[in-house]
Amino acid sequence: MATPSRPTASTITARSVATATNSSWCARWPRSTGSTVPAAMTCRVPCRLSWIEEIEMKIRSQIGMVLNLDKCIGCHTCSITCKNVWTSREGMEYAWFNNVETKPGIGYPKEWENQDKWKGGWVRNADGSINPRIGGKFRVLANIFANPDLPGLDDYYEPFDFDYQHLHTAPLGEHQPTARPRSVVSGKRMEIEWGPNWEEILGTEFAKRRKDKNFDKIQADIYGEYENTFMMYLPRLCEHCLNPACAASCPSGAIYKREEDGIVLIDQEKCRGWRMCISGCPYKKIYFNWKSGKSEKCIFCYPRIEAGMPTVCAETCVGRIRYLGVLLYDADRISEVASTANEQDLYEEQLEIFLDPNDPAVIRQALADGVPQSVIDSAQRSPVYKMAVDWKLALPLHPEYRTLPMVWYVPPLSPIQNAAAAGTVGMNGVIPDVDSLRIPLRYLANLLTAGDEKPVKLALKRLLAMRAYKRSEQVDGVKDLQVLADVGLSVNQVEEMYRYLAIANYEDRFVVPSAHREDAMSDAFAERSGCGFSFGSGCSGSSDTNMFGGKKANRRDVIKTVQLWEE
């Protein structure tokens, strides 16, 4: 038997250390070699090799989300409820912390996926290190007063309202009065030319949607023909990344990631409105509040999360497509994983950073690192861990940005079965051939796995296998075990997948532990009368000073003011 090569620190991953005793090198490596053991050589469990030492892992917990695109109906309920709760105020009229896009399309803001244009995310250097794509400290400081990579209002849309009052005040005439759109910014009449869901249900010409970056390496022109048209919905929100580029881009250091749940927030007291974070975020989910002079973003409804409740968008989702759960990860490996040389390996490498919450060694270290037992218990029941790590159904959005996003997506399946039923897709046994999808496999791979088709193909095959198995069981009364064996699933796994994906009960979709605020607050009395968003004037939520310290103009109704001028 050949002697296995001695492992190095780089060959031991965070997920493999707990099972090192079962690996070939651990069980068979001869102790008589006398070789020096690297200090970083580690193992978390008692091992037959006495020279293996304890690995240093820093375990943290993260609240993650999975969205099942196969069930999204594009109703925008998540967008409306989020808007009503968080951004229905002056200065944030154009901002949608959650929005639903129709793909293929350029999205909101326009061409947000084109990082050659917006310079979002991270870029890997020749020496293996990574830097924000917008540049290092000197470039950021050089452009701090004139950011060349900042989306303008036209890239989002000019927010508008309608002068409904005219319907009541219009004089008698031959024609019915109409409520015409007016800009919320200037108050003047305007023609609506773009919006956050302007491409709804392929609402624009293909020449514009052709700019979708996910069409790279695809003969996109054929999908402009009616018979080859396809579409899917893509709900988007802040990814609350493990390696957020927005935090690295902020000159004021105002953006931070909470240790207890991984939520990325902006300190409104430190923010100076430089807006470098907007360029740094590759998902363009940070918005500038022109009223307060501060940047704002999705806060993952942390007041609800701390109370053990789901986010507003997840709570109100009509299609039951959203799942919330805890993931344990090794924070020491973030830099290593984000610096992976091959972009297509980033998905698999990010999977390696997640730890098994049922492993006794991981539990011991998590407790030692301050993770509460209730969080560990929630991680063991986490639907996000099941769908992303166990079943490998959920995939990250654009992992090539190297931010290690934590909002993952189950690829859509419905167009496959519709086409197969019409006889236009080949069949591989009882499962449609996923290589001839109506939604191109390459398109989904560009969207979810940096162009690697294998993980997308596996996820789609497993979804199809689950449907085929349940159909044969419930209709034919026969359990087709072969279809499960072909995709590497067991009966128990499929039954659990069916419960989580098809039934989707509330208690299965949302496993959110309540916060342990007693550990974060040494003196609760000092925190009395606290408030949420404030801009320098107590808890009023507004400020009398502008971003340069001068006095702001008094608030007025812009539309009514312009109407008076026009009269």
C-alpha cells in the first residue's frame, strides 16, 4: 500500500477537520518517519496520531436566507411590504431594499451586474491577495469628492407621484380630468421612462435586455425570437456577505458586520455620505438618502430577527419561497476562500467554510467562541444549511464577486417540465434532459455559480428526481428508488425535501433564534430611552443640518409648491 503524502495546513479544511480520523492519511500515516509536524496541522477530535494538535478555528454564526425561484410568482409583495416599513420617507423615495426583477434584463439599477462599469466587488491580484475593485485607499481618496463609479438617479429611476388633487380641484370641462405624474424630486410634470420593475414580464424590447451580463458566452440573439423566449423572477436584497466589499470601501469605517448574526449595518453617526460603499457593493443594495446625507441599506429587519421573528419580506411572501436559518462558519478562512484563484471554485470553497452544527467538536468550539447554545440548536434545524450544504439545491448569487454572499437561490425548474410536456425537451428516463432547458443552463450558471454548470445541473436533477419519485409514489403507488440513486439522494432526504419545498410550513421555513441581548449589554440602564434611526436630533429621525453642517431648508411639499408656481 502506497504511503499517503503528509497533509499540509492548506489541505485541511474547516469541514474536514472533524472527520480527520476517518481519512486515509490520518489512519495510515507512519509515526516512525520522524518528520516535523507543521504547527498549523490540526484535528478537532481525538486521533491515533499523537502529533496532531488542535486547529484554531474562530466560529461565528450567520443568519442566512434561501429563495426558491421555482415558486416565485413575481407578485412584489415582498417589495411593497419592505418599502412601506423601511423606505417610505423623504430622501428614500427611489430606494427599494428589496426588489423583484424579471430576467433576462439589466435590472435595477441599470446594468448592476456589469462590474466593468460600476467597479463593484473584489478583484484578485497577481500575488493572490484581493482588493476592492474600485481601487485601494489612494484611488478612493483621490475620487472622494467626485466618484466616477457612482450610479446616477437615472440609473435607478426618478421617483414620481400623481397629482390626484387635480381630480377634485379641476374646473368643469368637456373632458375627464386626469392625474398626471409628477417628479417627487422636482415636483414638475414628467414622462415616466424607467422604474424598478420596468422590465416586468419582459416588458422592454430585447435589444435592451440583451445587455444582461448573464448572456456572456451565450448566443443571446436566438433568445430574442418569440419561440425561444424565456423568463424568470429574481427577488434581490442585501446579501449580508461574509466578506462585504462595501465595508472595505467606506472611508469613514461606518459599515460593520454584527458578530452575533452576521447582519451588515451602517452606523448612521459615522457615515459621512461619501457613497464609496455604493460603488463597492456589486449588488448595488446601498442607497444614498439625499435628505439626511447618509447611506442606508437593508438591515435584514434585525429588530424582528432579535425577537426570533422572520424578516418582513419573508413573513409576507405569498409563494412561501423564503427560508431563514443559522449557519456556523469559520471566520478565519474568509480571506483564504475569497482569494480562491479560479472563480468557478468559489462556490465549492464557500461550502467548505460552513461547519456541521451536529458535530460535537464544532459544538465545543462554538460554545468556547461565545456562540449561545440556542443558536447552535437553531443551526441544527436550519433550512438554509439543509438546502445549501446537505442537499446542494441552493446556490449563491454571483460568487465571482468574491464577497461570499449569504442569500442563496434554488434555480427555477418549472419551464423545464412545461417544455417536456410539449415534447420539445428530450427525456433521460423519467427525468427531462437538463441540458436542453428552456432557460439555458449556461445562463443559470452565469447567474449562480460563476459559469460552472455542474452544480446547477445537480440541483435541477435533484429537484426533478424529487418530483418524479413523489409522482410515482402518489400516482402509481410505486417507489422509484432508481431515480433517487441516480442523483445521490436517499428516501429520507427526498421526503424532507418535499416537506420543506412543497409543503413549506412556517416552522420549517423560519428557524430564527432570539438574540441574547444580555450578553451584548453590560449596563442595560445606560441604554434606556434608546432610538433607532436618528440623524443628530434625538429620536426625531431627521436633522436640521445638512451634510456640511449648514442649516437645511424647511421641509415642504415639493409637488404642491411647484403647482403654486405653475398657477
